Amino acid sequence: MKIGVFEFAIDQSEDPAVLAKRAEELGFASFWVPEHPIIPIKTSSPYPASRDGIIPDAYGRILDPFVALARASAVTKHLQLGTGICLIPERNPLLLAKEVATLDKLSGGRFLFGIGAGWLKEETEIMGGNFDRRWGQTKDAIMAMKELWTKDEAAYEGKFYNFPAVRSFPKPVQKPHPPIFMGGSSQHVFKRVVEWGDGWMPVLSPVEEIHRGRAILNDLAKKVGRDPKSIQVLAFGQAGKFRTRDEIKALEKAGTDHVTIWLTKSETKDAVLELEQLAREVLA
């Protein structure tokens, strides 16, 4: 099973290039960063990863993920590079398709496209997304990008996005495109993954739920004639999770193909030391 690391990359964090380079040297398989372009001052959506629902200040300081990953790609050769996650309804799919393809091209085919539809209503709407229909908008954007990635002349007509025939280069190195991972744990997420994705990326799910999810994905894939092995499960660890060999083994037994570990000290100069300690604990 692949083991990667996640840096909550903000304006006060260690340089992603520094951490990515050391992560590759230590033997980690992937390097991930988040996305939130803005955080509105007044919000109604509760932060899902805490009991009080208060959005941490750091969420308003996040670096642009594609710039951060471009830095990481320039100092590494084999490390896979992922968005955890890219907020699709908040981006123009024609521009995003080019950013994804450019990063995949310049990294030699190492990009992993972790995507989501967002949980913060005010942010989504300020950035031009339709919060109530955000997953429909996300699918529409992905379908449009697939056209741009795979055709020399691409046109698209959907519910949210429409454009006449255009040329968009470069094309991704990975064919037909970088793998698309989706978060969530509802039945809808599993259906989406099987229909138009490449992997499931549970974020807050315990090991038992991941095991059930793997079984659901296998069953749904077989029903539509898709090879279940073509769908990966990537456990996206929150702070404090998946930091021991026993936890990693339990995930592997549950059907996980890839796991990420959240670096809790990425805002300090101890981030490299944390990476080295993690490597001794989970890679040895």
C-alpha cells in the first residue's frame, strides 16, 4: 500500500518544495496540499471537522494548490502530487483543465486529482458556484475537462458549462487523464466514483466504514461491467490519524490502496523532523 503525506500549506508553512523533496528521499509515495481560495468573514456553514463548527484561522491562509505542487514537482522525480481537495465548483473548467494538464505534463505524469464540491456555502457562491447543485456542477465540469484532455478539438454542452470547439494544450501525460479521486461516504459518492471517477477518498471515515465502502464500490462496479480493480481507495487522514503501523495494516486489510498522513507540524521548522519520525514509524 502506498503511503503519502499531506501538508496543510499556508503562508506560514514550510516551503512545499522542501517537504516534498525530503518526503521523496524518505520513501513516501505522494505529497498533498489543500485548497480554499478565500474564507468569507461571515459564514453559516459549520466546519465539519470540529465539534464547535468554528473554521480555523489557517483556512484563510492556504496557498494556491497548483503553485505549491508545481514547486514540489520541480525538486522531485517520482513523488506523486495530489490536491486534497480541489474545489471544482469554484473554478472555471477550461482554465482548470489547462492547470491540471500542465502540472501533469511538467511533473512527468505524477498528478493525482483529488476533488470535492465544497462544504462552505458562502465561499462556493462568492467564487461563482451553485451550492445547492454543486455536485451536478462538479460532474459537468469534470465531463467538460475530460473532453479538453482527450481531444485536439473539444466542444461541450452541459447544464452548467457550454463552449464551442476549442484547442487546449498541453494534454496530460497520464492517459486518458490523471486519476480523479472523490471524497465523501454517501451512497451517491460511490455511484459517482463508479460512473465517472477513478477512486474514493474517504476523509472522516473510520476503518470499518472504509471496509464497507470498498465492498459497495466492488458491487456497484460489477453491476455496470467495470473492473473493481480499476477503482482505488485512498484513505485521507486527518490530524492524528493513521500514524502507526497497526493503523496502516488495518487500512490495508480493509481494502485501502493508498493512505495520506497529515503533517501536524508543517507550520514550524520541525516539519522535516516530523517527516523523518513518520518514516521511521510507518515506512521501516
